[in-house]
Amino acid sequence: MTSESSTSLGDILRLRAEHLGKALSIGHGKPLHISHGSMQYLYATDGTRYLDLVNNVCHVGHSNPRVVEAGQRQMALLNTNTRYVYDGLTEYLTRLAATLPEPLSVGFLVNSGSEANELAVRIARAHTNAYDMVVVEGAYHGHTGMLIDLSPYKFRGPGGKGEPEPWVHVVPIPDTFRGGERDHAAEFDKIVRSAGPIAGFLVESMLSCAGQIPLPAGYLAAAFEHIRAAGGVCIADEVQVGFGRVGTHMWAFEEQGVIPDVVVLGKPMGNGHPMAAVFTTPEIAASFEEMEFFSTFGGNPVSCAIGMAVLDVIEEDGLMQRAEALGERFMAGLRDLQSKHPIIGDVRGRGLFLGFEMVRDRDTLEAAAEEAQALVGEMRERGVLLSTDGPLHNV
């Protein structure tokens, strides 16, 4: 495949500035002019190959040939919508349901994690006849109006309103590096007592935008107990961390030994093809039946074929086991660097969902955000793509 482009980077940036909203930023510092991708690599038009360690979408590799072939084959055969009956839809839903614990057996297929998270909240409200929601500080759940209100990462960030809506209740980040040991059960008890009727708790099974933070042992069990006692529904957002990324489990919530009432799937589900899903119990799904639900493109035959191919690759190529093994190697290497360089304050994660927090002082924990960004730039020059995250942009 050629790396050549008929349009110069300068012309592309000019056209981008003219026609693309400036709220959409460019990642990795200097603009990267990418021509194509293959498995774990992205290729620039000048021929430079980059190892993509940021990738949280093309889960089984850029342009994975098995996924591409599945989409091409189905597109040449049939592409319609769920108002018709076709094998691919029920086969895919059955396959997904088999990866989830009982009684999470009823699914809704949509096009993005944002759409799926918003649908999950609607289902929770329909089931409980309540409205208020509980979220974690630093969380990001999507870009719709409702989800911006449910994402402290956004409403406390640049351009945000600063404070939550009255129906949004925020619990602290369970960050043992910066927050130490906390009584999370007491924090939830306080929220439940002060809030209005609670529809649900929306939580990432491991925190992503908040800084790649695995939840402390027992956190979800304690949180779910308080939410359910208040009549609310527990929603696990697996958009970033699902589909085996954490290595030891298909779904990150499984590490906590809990079963949510609703699970949201997204990003890696279609390996770059826009797909997402909401799974819940038959009882909760029945609460949502009064208002007809339809997604024009959700669950179409091409999406189902692509989703099946992604699951095939994960299972047949042993990618969960590979994520666990590679994750252990990464963690060992990063901890060795941590022992030699005080600027690395913390190393954390599971499988291939990893982060290391950079600080200027291990006692004060002053964030080394500029240094983190400089490291991203230096690694890019060495052909490795990284990114920064966390509320202080130093992870």
C-alpha cells in the first residue's frame, strides 16, 4: 500500500481549519498525516511507522483483515435494519449475551458509546420512575447534552458550567495514590441520604479519563449496595475497558465480583466501525417497553458481521491472555523505571489498560503535566504514540 498523498499537509490543515469546527483538536502535538494502518501500527505519508499505544478503538488491530473481510462480505449481501428479521442480529446478540453473567441477557444495539450510555440512563429512569443520577468525579461518559451533565471531566473542564446540575450527585475519585484510604461506603451513604430519588449510578468499571485508575477492591460491591438500597440501578460503563482489554476478564466489572443491572459496551466493539450496546436484565428491559425504541443503524447486518468477527479474533487469537501477559511485562518495566526516576509517581492498571502518573515531587504530588506532554512528544519522535489523561493531564 502506498503512503503517498495527493494533498499536502499544509493544504489539509488549511481545509480543516476552514471546514471543521475548532472544538475538534489534533492529538499528539504536531499534526500527524496518516495514510494507513496495519494491526498495531499507523503509517505516515512520509513512510514513518508508529507503534500505536493509544489505540482504544481498533481493538484487534488497524485494518484487521478478518474484520475487513467480514464487513465487505456482508455489505455485498444485505444491509438493512432491525425492523426486519435476519440471522446476524440474533446470532450476535446471543454471542454477546454469552460473554455476560446472568441475568444480563437482553440487549439494545446502537452506534456509539454516548448513545448507549444515554440509553442506559433512560432505561434506569423508566425502571425506577426516579430521575437523579450518581457519578464519579473525573468521569467521562459521552458527548450528548445529558452525558456532558453526567461527566465531571467535561462540566468542570474548559467551557463547562463548573458545577453539576441539581439532579447529578458526584462522589470522589477512588484514587488511592492521591486520595489515600477512604470510607467509600460512607461517602455513598451520604450521597444517598442527601439526594432526591435515585435512578442510578453510572460508573466506569475502571476509570479512564480520570487517570487510568483501577477501582479499589470492594468498591463496586459497597457502591452497588447503597444504590440498590436507595432503589437505584447500577450501570457499568465498559466502553473504554471492555472486550478483554484488562486481560484477566472479558469485562472489567468482573474483577470486582459484582453483577451490574445494566452494562454499556462501545469503542472496541466494531474495531473502528461505529457500534455500541446496552445489556440488561429481562425485568429491567420490560420497564422500557412502553416507549418504542428504534435505532436506524444499530444492529444492522454489516455491524453484526463485523462485531462477530471481532469476537472471533479475540477468542481464537487468545487476545485476553496476550493482554494479561503483555500487561505484566509493561508493568514490570514501568515499575523498574519508577524505581530509578522520581518523576514517575505511580504505575497502575490491568492488562493493556495502563497508565503512569508523573509528579514533580512525590511528597506534594505536584503534577508534572508539561513533562508528561514533553514525553509524549519525545516518544512520538521515536515512533511510539502515547497520550496524556487525568484531571491534571499528567497520566
